[in-house]
Amino acid sequence: MFLHITNAKYLEDYKISVAFNNGREGIADLSGVLTGPMFEPIRDKASFSQFKVDKELETVVWPNGVDLAPEYIFYLTFRDDSDLQAMFKQWGYIE
């Protein structure tokens, strides 16, 4: 099953509430991933909060065209879930 984001809502700072097509929901803190020039425009919290769920890409996107893979957002949301560690290792997010 490919992961897709079905719903997302801005919470505060760089945190968003996300729902995935596998039924899981949680909070993703994106504060640690907004590095590099492409993320510069959305480091401002007002700009960051302007994301939407793109129905074609099935992930969150910002008006400047920046998006993150839904699998990566899933990892950021559930990285401390011990039941998912093997999957995250397979995806290459942990060693």
C-alpha cells in the first residue's frame, strides 16, 4: 500500500495534524526539516500555515511549490512508535 495524506490541518509553530490513507492520524513536527533554500519561503510561520493537501500528489504542498513525501511525513509523525521501526529502517529513515 502506498501512503497518502488524506487530510492535514495547521496546529501551531511547524506542527500539523495529519491523516493518512491507512487510517493512522497524528501530529508531525516539521521544524527540523525546513533547511535549505527551497524551504526559506515557508520558514515564516504565517507562510508555513498556508499548506494544503494536493489531491493529485496526495501530500501537503505550499504555495511556492514545496512538498514533502507522505512517507517522510508519516515517519516524522510516528518515528517513536516501536511497532514501526522495522518499516522505517526498510525505508532508510533509520539504521
